[in-house]
Amino acid sequence: MNNKELIELAVGAAKNSYSPYSHFRVGAALLCDDGSVYLGCNIENSAYSATVCAERTAIFKAISDGKRGFQKIAVVGGEDGLLEKQCAPCGVCLQVMSEHCDASSFVVLLADNEGIHEYTLGEMLPYAFKK
Ligand code: THU
């Protein structure tokens, strides 16, 4: 599974976004160590704080299926489904990633009009909370 393929899966996942309040569609594709891929989209709620992000949807689906060990996640998003700019994961999603993924090897893939950009989790959240 190369980076472009993972981004394309995230673009497909964004089509399932349930986002009637923000109209901001987000899709995520999580590559597990065993080669399986879990997709997620954002799922909003009229009680706004009950909304869940695309990244956490994908991660929680994978964890609840018993998956452990993750290599990378592709994230795309934009208003009205326009995916022109990089859509960085929010702090809550980065914190969830930091619970389950290695900071120096886990890769976050983002895309914009110029192409695909690659960051480590440690670059995105250098001072993750750890107990
Ligand atoms: N959203 C995500 O799905 N992932 C993020 O990392 C940040 C934000 C969603 C939540 C909400 O449905 C919409 O984007 C606008 O905030």
C-alpha cells in the first residue's frame, strides 16, 4: 500500500462523512502492521460535542477489531468536500494516536494541490501527554 493509494482510500472515506452542521467532510485511512486498512469519516451530532473525527473513527474501528500496531494514517478534508488544503488532525486525534502509535515511526499523510506531505506523529505532537 503506497502513500497515494492510502490517500485515495481516505478520499473515498470522506464521501461517507456525516457532516450536516459544518459541511466539512473528512476521511481517514489507517494502515495496520498486518497490511489491513481501516477507513473512517467524521460523524457529527446536533449536540456538537458528540461529534467524532474521521481519524478516531478509523482508529477505534481498528482497535475494536483487535488490531494493534499501526504504520500510517492518511487524512483528507475540506469544506463541501473540497480537498485542496492539508487537513491536519486535531489535538484530540493526535493524542489518541499517541496512545496507540509510535511517535517516531508512525506517519501522518496529508494532501493538498501540490501533492502528498508526510509527517511523523512526533513532529505533529511533540509533547504528548503520557502517564
Ligand atoms: N474533524 C475531523 O474529522 N478530524 C479532525 O482532525 C478535525 C476535525 C471534523 C470534525 C467536524 O465534523 C468537522 O471536521 C469540522 O470541525
